[in-house]
Amino acid sequence: MGLESEDDQKRTAKSSSPGSDVDPQTPVLRISQLDALELDTALEQLVWTQFSQCFHYCRPGLLTPLEPELRALLQLLLWRFTLYSNSATVGQSLLSLRYHNTLSTSPRYRPLSRRQKLGLALLTAGPRWLQERSYSLLQSLSSAASAVDSGLLQKALRNSLTLVSSITQIASLINFLVFLRKGRHPVLAERIVGAQAAFSKPNVVRDVTYQYMNRELLWHGFAEFLIFLLPLINTRKLKAKVFSMVSGGDSTERKGSTEEQGVWKECGLCGEWPTMPHTVGCRHVFCYYCIKTHSIADPDLTCPKCGAEAGQPEPLKMEVEMVAI
């Protein structure tokens, strides 16, 4: 009686578990599978950023020699606590998805086996690590060989890696085209190990709200309008007019006699002591490089101090009187 009651409890637990009545053959939207991959990539980048911030105050370049190994280790840690435990990545969990074992003959849902999970992790992290470490591996192998054969060995290994990389990229492209056609296995590693995305909950509806999309379209339209409008506005002339309106023309004329003596001590653009002082037709003085670069950038340049139209830059001529003491 005790054994029968335990079996009944297990059966009821299985029947009441979430997703037990979900048909794994129910097609999953292609956009949901791609979104899950993007979320996983963003999570890996976020974890790496947080990890590198821990060494922010250490010697620069401390993590660079071991960066491929550290990235692979963090990716394996994420695999251990997400895919290995729940047969679903973080991105799939957020979208109510999980991996289904397509190698099983049962029509019901079957999780991935340990071998499939391990193969999926190795096929995901291994090629990336090998691609980032290929140069250093070639250098170490060529240095271990003799001086005569090092060049030939390095060339042969480089050609082999290039051939394998090209074949892998072509296979990934073909797999993605097949995914667009049939809606299964967006990644080549999933097709190799026999992992297919399936719903983890019944009657999952992808709710798409267009409020966010409308806001984004409105903002992009406004940004494109500003990008078109801003180059047509002469900001320097507008700034000079606003400055003259704020400072006032009468006060400028009253202070003209007192400022006339010290106006040559300050560049009208950079505010520093004028280097190779030049004038443009008004009483203000500018550095040669300041006024030259601004006049090249803006043919209709005006003086930022008084708003007068800037003419051709001319060297400043001053009369110096020697007073005997």
C-alpha cells in the first residue's frame, strides 16, 4: 500500500507539473528563439563587464593575457547554473521556452541528457575560445618545432584553421537559412546535439505592445529632423547675436574706451593670450589658428564679441612707444 501511494503521488506530481501537457511539437516563433539568443549574449556581456570592473583599480591590461580563458570560464559557469539545471538558458526562461530532446522517440516532452548539455556547452564556448587563441597557439607550436620546419608548420596550421573556420561559417549560414525556412535550430550546435526550443508553459501568447515602438519611431523621426536642420543653422552667428543682445550695445560703446587698451590681451574665441594676433575688421583680436580654422569652417563667420562680419584675417599692427625712465 505504501509503494502504491508513493507511485500515485509521483504520477500526480508529474501530471500537475508546469508544462507537462505542452506538446513539444508546437512551433515556436522564430523571433522568440532569436530574442532568447540575444538575451543570452547580453547576459554574458553583462557578467563579463561586472567581472572586469572588479579589477578596475589594478594594473592596466591585467586580464588581457587570460581574457579568452576567463570568458570561457564565465560562460561555463552560466551554463552550469542555467542550462545544466533547468534545460533552459536565461533568455529562454524569460520567454517561457526550454530545450526539448529531439533524439527521444517519445511524443511527450523530454529534457536534454547530460551528454547533450555538455556537448552544447562545448560547441558554444569551444569555437569562440579557439578563434581567440588561434594566434598564440600557432606561435607556441611553431616555437616548439625546429627552426627549419617552424615556418612550414605555422603556415600549414594557419591554412588548416582558415579552412575549418570557413567551413564552419558556411555551415552556420546554411543552418540559419534552414532555420528561416523551417523555424527550428537557429544555431548549428543545437542541430548537432539534437536540442530544439519548445514552450515550457501551455497557451503562451507573445504579447507585443506597440506603444514602445511608436515612441521609438517618433523619437527617431525627431532625431532625423534635427540632424537635417542643425547643419542649416549658423550657430556662431546666432550665439554672437544673443551675446550682443544680452550684453547690450550701449554698455559696450560706453566701455569701449576702457576696454580698447586691454582688448588685444585676450583672444575673442579661446579667451587666452593671443598667439600671432590677427584682426578681422573689428577692434577684437584673435589667435591666428583660432580665426583661421573658424573662418574655414564657416565662410559667413561673424565676430563672437560684437557680431560684425569677419573679413580676411590680417596681422595686428600696434604702435609701441618707448618711454625713458
